[in-house]
Amino acid sequence: MYSVLEQARTPLRDGRGTAVFRRLYLCDTEGDISALPVTDAPGSGALVADGGRLYLLDHGRVWKRADAAAGMGGGLWKS
């Protein structure tokens, strides 16, 4: 199971002209990563409660493990 912790509108648009959001998710387990949408903006993130791992959505629409990014000053992105 997963939920959205935070989201921010980006200047990106999808094929229909709809705004693309960057989101931060909370997943219960690493197995939940595969259920996350890949249509969010690159740089979207997912925190895994079981183990504290961090995943980031890359430009190829693939969720990649990025634990080193977890220490980026207390926030995944800054406004």
C-alpha cells in the first residue's frame, strides 16, 4: 500500500496538456514500488517505511533506488 505525502505542480505537461505533478509517496514495503505511477514528473520520490529506503523516478520513467539522496538537508525537494 502507498499514499501521497506531498505533491507539487510542475511546468511539465502530458500528451493531453494536463499538468504533471512531482510527488512524494510513502510505501509500506519495497514491493509497493512497482505499484507506483510512472507518469509523475521525474524526481518524484518514494520512501519505504519498512527499512527506510528511498526511490526516485528517473527520466526514463523507472523507479530507482537512491538511498544516498535521503540526506539532502531534510527535504527531498525545496520550493
